[in-house]
Amino acid sequence: MATTLEQIEQYGRQQGWWYDDAHQPYSDALRELGLAEKDEAFIFFSHAEDGPTFYGGRGEMYHWGWFMLYSSDLKLGMMRVREMGIPEEYIPLDGFVGDGGCLYNRRTGQVLYIEAGETLQQYLAGQLQPQWDTFADYLGWYFQLD
């Protein structure tokens, strides 16, 4: 079953980290990343905040707005995935702990899990497709809502 952004919003409200008004500095930073205001990732990261990272049953996820404003880790992560041969449209969602991590495709809205080694080679050979078709689906998995 697909997860909707409305379900994510409801979950965020229950957790106390979803806000009605978009945080303008985060919105500006997300535009700098090349996200459109209609993108699920833009909506999520401009309305949700639980500190610099989110913790789900699946580890830690960067808050892109926070990291764009206060840390170089996201930009360094973007450089690192480019060095691996991953196209520019992908933005890391985490710090690639253990040489694996999730990447958001800012053109398609899909999310890809990849590890250095075999899955990276499969991706580069065109044999690995994103595991989540939408950012909301990824968040549903990440927060274990599905």
C-alpha cells in the first residue's frame, strides 16, 4: 500500500514535529537544492523539524534544510556520491553509514538505496532501479508506517 504525504503529515503531528507554516529559511535552502515547492521532499522538509536529523526505525535521516544552513555534511555527501559516479540529480538522505545509504532523485521524486560495491555496480550498469517510487513511500518505510 502506498503512503501519502497526508499520512506523513498526520504522523509528524502526532510526533510533535510537523508545523502548519513552512519555515522560510528551510524553504529557501530547499530551492537552492533544486527542489520545486510541489515536491513531496520540499513539503516535508519545509514543514517538519525534529532537529538536524530524524530518527526512525531505519536509522538517521538528514533534515536537508537544517544541513544546508548549518553544516557542510550534506554538500560533502553530495560530492562523495558524485565521485562514486551517481548523477547530480541524487541527493543523499543520510550519511552513508557503513558505505550504504538512501538517495533522493530530485527530478523523479524516487528514492534509491545503494551500497558501495555490488549494488553500486548494478546501478551504474542500469540494472538497479529505485526501491521507492515516491518520497512519501520512502518516508512510510523509514518511519515504519507501512
